[in-house]
Amino acid sequence: QAKGGAKGTWQRYQPELHTAMTERLEVRAALHEAIDTQQFRTMYQPIIDLETGLITGVESLVRWEHPVRGLLGPYHFIEVAEESGAIVAIGDWVLREALRQFARWRADDPDMTLRYVSVNVSARQFRTPGFVDRVRAALDEAGAKPEWLLLEITESLVLRDAEQVWADLRMLRAMGVRIAIDDFGTGYSSLSYLRQMPVDVLKLDKSFIDDILTSDQQHTMVDAIVALARNLDLKVIAEGVEEPGQRAALARMGCPYGQGYLFSRPVWPAEIVALAHAEAQLV
Ligand code: C2E
Ligand code: MG
Ligand code: MG
Ligand code: MG
């Protein structure tokens, strides 16, 4: 029997729940060894200039090459890593790896259209004292320019604890690192607040793009956000673009950038070289 439910009542034993808990515990126990033995990998997904169709940036997306279970996406371990704190070390590794990779791409082909690599930063990682210093160290170590780095943070991070977080964001931007709000629109930030936020880019959440062709309301929302962002000098990246019609609608609104399966799924580094080198229009 397990204790649970709304009022702490005793419920019947649930095997699925047991499996889920066991998996979480196993993941938690394995994460640190996974860091030490370098089981993490980064895939990269192109971010496209909607006007030219060229790759303008890439987002790094972490994967865990589990010795038994195979390649695991973030869904299988990020939440547990957040809870246990392992995300700080994983995130630091991803940051250093992504910058190292990007610097190598630049060195191999200085004329490539790729201008930046975007790295996800968890709230816990950002709040760990010394984060700004670690970003600086990662840039130095890779021989990377701050302009090559875009950091993706969440709306809730910018809203909570404004003082310290905003100070750090300002410091990063003063260095030349740019900041994006990931999954924009899923949190609670008011549009008027946007004017003051020390950020450069809004990544408009996939849920907005999903209904852009089928819901007038959603279309109007995206149109308004794109217009507002332009007036505030913020760039917009539309996430989760899957259909040509969505891309066309976004382009008509003047949304500058897009990312999604329509252009490319996340791929391994060698494939990025091919995509950026050929200056191939992805759509
Ligand atoms: P995210 O940062 O919003 O990244 C976009 C996610 O959407 C990726 O999933 C990507 O593969 C997926 N995606 C992109 N285009 C499409 C599309 O057209 N259709 C659909 N259905 N999906 C699309 P992924 O790689 O599984 O990552 C999931 C989440 O895990 C990320 O969402 C991010 O929040 C987190 N994550 C990934 N890498 C890292 C990391 O290095 N550090 C941290 N803290 N979080 C990470
Ligand atoms: Mg992201
Ligand atoms: Mg996102
Ligand atoms: Mg997302």
C-alpha cells in the first residue's frame, strides 16, 4: 500500500506508479556517473532566417547515451536532474561542449551562415552562485566570442527574484552574450513587463504556432506579439514550425526566425556542417 491522494488517504498499490518511482530513483543514482563517464551528447537544431531560408543559428539539445537504455531525450532525466541538482553540472557541460563545437565550426568555415549557438539554462543552474563567471570561463576555454552565445532561460526565472537575476542578466548582456526567453507565452509575464526585461529574443512557444492556421484568435495573438516585439527591438523565433502554411503565415507577419521539424529535426554536429556549408535553403 502507498500513501497518497488528495487527503492523504491510503490508496491501492499502483504498479505503474511504482515503476515510475523506481525509474526516477535509478535515473537519479545514475546521473552523476553519467557526468563523470561522459555519457551526455548534444544534438543541434537549426534556427532559420524566414526571409532567406538560411540557417542563422542552432539550439543545443542534450541527450543521454545510456549504456543500457540507449539514447534518451531530456524528458527522461531533466526533471530528476533539476530536483537532485545534477542539472548544474550537466548544464555546465552542455554550455562548454556547445561553445567548443561552435568554435570548431567557425574555425573550419569562417564564412558559414551560422552566427550563434543557443544553450538552454535551467533556473537552478542560473541561480547557482558564480553562473556568470562560469559562462565567462566557458567562453574563454572555447576561444568563443560572447556574440556567438544565446542563453535560453524561462519566463518564471525572470519573474521571480528579479533583483539578482536581472543584475546577472545585465552583466551577461554587457559582456555581449544575448538572452532569449524560451517557451514564451506559457508563463505569466505580462506583455507590458516585456519592455523592461533585460532580454534580446523571444522564443514563441510551439503551442501558439500549432493553432496559427486553424484559430483566428491564435493568429491574432501571434501577430500582435510579433508586432510588439518589433517595436521593443526584440527578435522573435517561432518554435515548432511543422507546416509550410505556418511558415508562410509567420513570414507574412514579419516574424524574423523559425525553428521546427519543417526545417530540420535536431541533428548531430556533422550534419550541421553540411547544412550550413552548402548554404542550403532548408525550405
Ligand atoms: P526547448 O528548449 O523548448 O526545445 C525545443 C524542443 O522541441 C526540443 O525537444 C525539440 O526537439 C522539440 N522540437 C523542435 N521542433 C519541433 C517541432 O517542429 N515539433 C515538435 N513536436 N517538437 C519540436 P527536446 O530536445 O526533447 O528537448 C525538450 C526540452 O528539454 C527543451 O525544450 C528544453 O526545455 C529541455 N532541454 C534540452 N536540452 C537542455 C539542456 O541542455 N539544458 C536544459 N536545462 N534543458 C534542456
Ligand atoms: Mg530551448
Ligand atoms: Mg523552447
Ligand atoms: Mg518548448
